Amino acid sequence: MKFITSLLLFLLLSSTVLAQSFSEFFLDKTLRIDYIWSGNTSSQHIVIDEISCNSGWAGRHNNLNWFPLAGDGELTMKDKTTQKVIYKTTFSSLFHEWLETPESTICSKGFEHTLLMPYPKNKVEITVKLFSLNKLSQVELTHIIDPCDILIRENKKTQNSYRYLIHNGTPEECIDIAILAEGYTVEEQEVFYQDATKAVQSIFQHEPFKSLQHKFNVVAVASPSKESGVSIPKQNKWINTAFNSHFDTFYSDRYLTTKRVKSIHDALNGIPYEHIIILANTEQYGGGGIFNSFTLTTSKHPAFAPVVVHEFGHSFAGLADEYFYEDEDIYTEENPLDVEPWEQNVTNLVDFDSKWKSLLKPKTPIPTPIENSAQYPLGVYEGAKYRTHKMYRPAIDCRMKSNSADAFCPVCNNAIEKLILFYTQKEDLE
């Protein structure tokens, strides 16, 4: 009840401030900018690869000039004449993760990253920033977009077959999710649609997606691969697939990702989409989810159903992993203890007031001893985001911690619900 009251108060107070009409600044088109993040631990760069556009805009039509989550990167669009912020979004990327690997200390690499934004009516100034772990700007690029530029290519609609699995309204009314096929041949198209249906059923049997299903559209896009399966480098198994995904990302056995981000978006040209799930046709266990970029997960492993939900928690809501390794802390440098993590479901107590402190029962111990979990289903339990010590999660178990959990914990549930309302609220919240 406390959460619902605070949420309603939040909506009431903030809906009267800085209201902005979509049609005042934007056309019903999508501006697509393909960037390259490149560099190493000591020096990073942002360059523009290509600028194009699609008909229709499937993103949010309200709350355009702010975004409630920080992410590891940020895009801000300003009207060039007035310098008014007219659009903002945040994101994470595979490049950010690579910068924390040993390899980034000895060589430089480039990573594709595509950002979508509403198509401006007038000239705009776009600033893209990539942040460090301590939330400082590592590198940024500011450039001008002239909507009349003749070199902005208009993308042709994809030839891929597709069908809607959920369709509740227009892109203005709903959040549009696209599910892509990876490692499915043309002959396996119907198998893909069956797997996509299973993914949808799994996601929408979990709250708050279940209660708010009417706010979503889901389209399955049968992007064909020349060969069946997915690449597994440690087995010297390389498969010719639509997006060239592979396991062993950063030499981690289960980490399934792709650097071919442009090809993902090419496969969706002309189809309304805002969030992306990619199903990989393999029995190998694994996956990955990158905030406001994509989810990629295997579809033939027995744990497929809970894994696709977990990874979508990453890519859609920016939720952190709540599991940890009991033998030793790993990835400790990726999780500094002097800066509060931006993800809503973990804390190092640097700024716990900004997290779920207000949701706790009175007199809940902080941190909360494991032996008191029955008394405090919602607490502050040590062990989260790969760290055994000094990083905390809200509950003993959660979909963001294990495949055996039945549901998202209350904090994750609330974070997802707030974000769904942010995307679909009829009036601006700020």
C-alpha cells in the first residue's frame, strides 16, 4: 500500500511539470543513429557510423525529456535554437562490460551500438555520453542533426516474415517488443514461432507483466539463418547465423551475446519495436541482457522459461543480477563500494534512501540477517551483483537471483511497474 500511495503521489505531483507535446517537436518517424564505441581502458571514443530513418515512431510519446534510470550511457536531444531538452534516454552496452576485462588493458576494440529516437521537425543537438563506474562522464560526443539532410537514408521495410503474438493497441498506446530468431533456418520458421510463444507466456505469467499485459504489443520476427544452431567457440563450433551471436563472450562459458547490433535493427526495419528479445536455437545454457539494448537467450535448454524472464529483467528494466559467488568475490572492480549502483534492486548502502528503504517494515535490521528472513521477507540481505560481501539484495530469492524463484521480489516488481507506467502514462510525469 505504501508503494501504491507513493506512486500515485509521484504521478500527481510530477504530471503538472514540464509537459511537452510530441507533435510540437517530432514527426511520426524514427531517427536511427548507428554509433561505434571504441577504445580501451585509458581512452574511449564515440563516432557516428550511419544515420537513417524509419516510418513511424514506436517509442514513448510522453515523458520525452527525461528518463528515470541512469544506465551506463545517456543520449540527450536539444532543440538547436532554444537549447531545450526535447528527448532523453539511457542505456548500457557490451562495450562498457568489455572495458572491465583484462583484454581492454592491452588492446583497443570497437563495438556497434544503435540508438533510436523520435524524428525531429527542426535541427537538433544530440549529445551522447558514456559513464565510468563512478558515474563520471568518460567520453562524450555532441553533433547536429538536420532533419532535411538528404544523406539520412530511409530504410526499406524488412522482408522477414512476422506475426503478432500480443496486440493491444497502437505504438502510442503500448510498449512494443520484438522477438527475433537467431540460428533458425527458413525450414525452422514455425519452430521459432512456437518458441517465441513460449517466451511470451513465460514473461507474462510473471507480475507485474501479467496484470499490465494490456500495455504491450509483442511481434515475432522470423529472421532466417543460413545454418541451424549457435556458435560455441570453446567447442570450435562456428555457425553462420543471422546475427553472428556466440557463447564464451569475454571467455565466460554461459555469456551469449553479439556485436552485430546493426544487423539486429536491420532485421526490424519498418516493424514497430522499442525493446528486443533474440531467441537462440540451441540447447546450450546461457544468455545475456543489456539494458535498453537487447536480450539474447537460448530457447532449447530446459531452463529457457525462467532465463528469458531473467534476461528481460536486465534489458527492459535495468535490473541487476542478485546472485553472488560464495567461494570468493569476483568482478569486484566492476562493483565499486563508494558509489551507489544505479540499478534499483541492489545497494551498497551508500545511498539506500534512494532504493527500497521506504518499503521496509519498521525496525527491519539493515543489513538483515539471513536467519530473520521469515520475519522480514523484504530486507537488506548481503550478497548481490556477484559480490559476497557489502552488496545487498531485497529478498532471499528472486527471479533476478535464481531460476528456481517463482517471481520477482517486491522491489523488482515495483521497479518494473514504475517503468511500464513511465512508458505508457497518457500525461507527462515530470
